[in-house]
Amino acid sequence: MKNEMNGRQARAQMDQAKAQSEKTFGGKSEGPRRYKLYDKIKENVSLRTIDAIIIGTSVLIIALLIIGITTGTPPQ
């Protein structure tokens, strides 16, 4: 009986130490800084807005590329 109580106390101490360790050192890794920025953006901006920005930027890059190719002078 006494041995069982010591086992329970040891188990309780181990659980308490584990909880303290997770609190001190963090239970999960935070990851790179860019994920924090993405999470902040994700909370305030809808997915459709992000898609529109990506599509708009892509179209602008392609348009500028085409304009640059058509107006550029070939080397002589």
C-alpha cells in the first residue's frame, strides 16, 4: 500500500515537472518569423483579398514584361 502511494506521488511530481517544463520552454515551436506575419495578415484579411492581390501582381509583372520586350531595342 505504501509503495503504491509513493508511486502515485512520484507520478504526480513528474506530471507537475512536465507541465512546468512545457510552460517554461514552450510546448510548441514558434517557427520562422514569416509565419507570425502570415498569421497576423490572415486574421485581418480575407482569402479572396489575398488571391486578388496575388493575381493583380502577376498580371502587372506579365504586362511589364511584355511592354519591356516590345519596346526594347535589340543590340546592334
